[in-house]
Amino acid sequence: MRIGQGIDVHRVSDDAARALVLGLVTIPDAAGLDGHSDADVATHALCDALLGAANLGDLGRHFPDTDEATAGVSSRELLERTVVLVLAAGFRISSADLTIIAERPRLAPFMKEMSEELTRVVGTVVSVKATTAEGLGALGRVEGIGAIAVALVEETL
């Protein structure tokens, strides 16, 4: 068994038309995040945790933000492709846990749906939680949103 961790942070976008996507769920009436893809920090952290557990590097190695082919890509596609990489490397995904750090918006109404969507793609239960930064630092000033994830994989080869 092997454990991986992932961390991601994105700043709030100045583009009022940009949607906020977290854990593969679009959050209505909330400012979106800046990024090369849809900037879903929760899913990006999960991808990094999965890749790390399988010793496959990080999201930037596989899907660099300098690659125009992935500009605007959905994090659902990034997660699907990450799962394929992990399975091809000889691992089965056993579990994953994700914490989103955001002052706003309130995420409690969306966490069950996030867990269900992430679980559907990953193939095992992905627990989703949220916390705040208690007003401290850039995340506390609502300048961005962060996420931390851990994943457990088992060798199959």
C-alpha cells in the first residue's frame, strides 16, 4: 500500500464570467478561480495525491500549463486521465480524502455531490470536507481557495 498527498491553490479570478468548479461540481453564484484549466483546486489536489501515491510525479508533469492542448480542459478529464495513469502503473485506488479550504462560498450544501462525482470517476469512495482559514492569510482574505488531498493505492502487479 502507498499513500500520496496533493495540495493546490488558485486565486480568485477577475473574470466575472468564470464559473467556480470544485470537486467536479459547479458552484452557483460564486466567483471562479484563475487557471489554465477550469481551476478546480479540489480535483487538482486529488490528482496530485493519486499521482504521488503511484510515484508518477504531479499534475504539471502530465498536463503542463504551457500546453495549449489542455487550455480550458475540465478537471473531470484530468481526473479521468490520472486514474488511467495510476491503473496502468499497476495500482488499484483504495481510498481518498479531500479537504477544501475556503472562507466563501459555504460549501456544505455541495459536499455530498462532490463526493459522489469524484467517487464515480475514481472508482472508490472519495471523502470531501471543507474548512476555513479563520480569516488568516490570502485564503482568509478570500483571495483564493485551496485544497489538500490524500490517496491510498495498492499495488496490483
